[in-house]
Amino acid sequence: MAPTEIFKALGDPTRMEIVQMLREKDLTPSQIVQRLDVSQPTLSHHLDVLKKANLVRAERDGQFIRYSLNMGVLEMAIEYVMKTMKKR
């Protein structure tokens, strides 16, 4: 995954809020939408963007889908920023 796609996904305040929530624990879309001021279709779009950037994982849990944060990709993005800052 290209760092630019990761940062583009993280550039939206709603997606950043989702990432913060998933840092605390894995959540279903209904749990996330209860905490955000967005519609279900809007949430689905944000989750899709985060999935395409590999920042979140979706796993089926019975009839629910549970989202979790992909810390490896997030750590890679942070490492990229730190290396870029050192070059300046």
C-alpha cells in the first residue's frame, strides 16, 4: 500500500475518528454509527476507504461484521512520516 493512499484515507476527520475508536476495541458498524453523526451509507463509504487503504480489517462474527484496526499499516505510515521528517 502506498503511503499516499494511507494518508489520503486518514485525511478525513470522520475516518480519523473511526480509527481512534478502533484503537480502543473492535467494533461493528452499528456500534460505530451510534457514536458518530453520520448515516449508515456514509459510514459504509468511510469503512470502505479505510479497508482499501488496509487500515482496517473486517471479519464476520456470526451475522455481524466486526472491524479492527490494522496496526501494522498504521505503524508503517508513522515510520514513513518519521523518516521523511529526518531527511529535512
